Amino acid sequence: ARARLVSLLRQTQPAKFKRLAPRECALPCADGRPLAGDWYDADYFEHGVKSNWERGYSWQLFGGLFRRTAGMLADTFTESEVYLDAGCAKGFLVRALREAGKDCRGFDHSPWAVSRADEAARPFVALAGVDDYRFERAADVLVALNLFETLTEAQIKSFLARARPHTRHALVAVIQSFAGDAERAAYESSSRDLSQRTLRTRDWWREAITAAGWRQNALARLVERQLQAHELARKMGWQLYVFAPE
């Protein structure tokens, strides 16, 4: 009944719904359990109710960004041919990397997003979450763009440990992270992305990734600095992490 009333409110009083929706949508997150795949629906990807995407999440709007991201990765990891995009949503990076000549596949646990995957990427996108994805082959580069902060700490630790033996060259992650608590508080007061469960400092993330067996050797540190200094990363305000599997 509550869901029906919220739906009616959205149809009849959209302005009031916008004010109420974040509180309603946050309810499934409050008990600390992982977000279910069906939580990521049209209100997340299209309507900006649960996210910052008020204009929607489409190839038309984001194709250029993902093509530049694919170019940045391909230019950096010149010896890497096989990519896995964890949390790929509609498969935009999968499409862009395949256009760049790379063998890229992805997975996401949102049935809504996977069923609406980009047509060019659809054959290479699987419906799965970090807890149940089956690594049937190794990837040279594991990519996770703003995935880890949407997971619980238990999911983060488990997936990082499970993925490492199936990654040959590097983990490349964009993670919303902070220098300290004040910076995090300022971000939380302005962000409308309700999917972000684990917002931590950069030191916390480095320790978590290392604890799962990943290593940041001299080469990984060099590549991380190179990517962080890239024009695209600076423009997007990304916090990038690059770790080697051993």
C-alpha cells in the first residue's frame, strides 16, 4: 500500500515526490544489507530520484565520456587485450572498449539495466552481482567505475579476494573517496546518489584492497599517477586506484 501511495504521489504531485523520494528510497538501505538488483530501476537510471542522473543515463548523453575512458585505458595498458567491467550497468564501457578493439565483457546485478543494455554491448553483458558472478575466464584488466562504494564492507572484501586470481595485469577502480571526515561530510550533504553505502577515506580503501591480496608495486603506482594526471580524470574529479594482482 505504501508503494502504491508513493507511485500515485509521483504521478499527481511530482514536486512533492521529489522531496519525499530520497527518504522513501533510502529505507531498503538502512539495515545494512546489500542493495537488491531491482533497487536499481528507472528511478535510479532515468529519473534522478535515487541518483544524480536527473537527465537519465543514456548512450546519447554519456557515449562520448565512455569512449574517452576507453581510449585512456587502451593507451595506458597497451599490452592488455581482455577487460572485465564490474558493475557495467547498460554496458557503455563494454561497447566503447570493444569499439577500440578490446575484448571486453561486463556484468551488473540490475535486471532493469541489463535488460536495457546498449544493443552493441548486450551479447557481452551478464546479469550477476559481485556475490554470484562466476569468473569463467581471466581478464587482463578488471575495471570498477564507482562500484565499490555501493557495496557493503563484506561484499568489498569478498569480491576483491575472489577477483584477484582471475586478473592478470591490474585492477583499475574509480572510487568516491576522501582525504578526511570533513571532506566526506561536505560530499554527503550535496550528493543525491542513494546507492553509495561505503564512503571512506583514501587510506581506508588502500588498506582494504591490500588486505585482499592486491599489491601496489612501483609500476602500479606509476600507472596510477599517470591515470590520475590524465585530462579526463582531472575533469571528472575521479579518484583512481591501480593495483596489481600480485
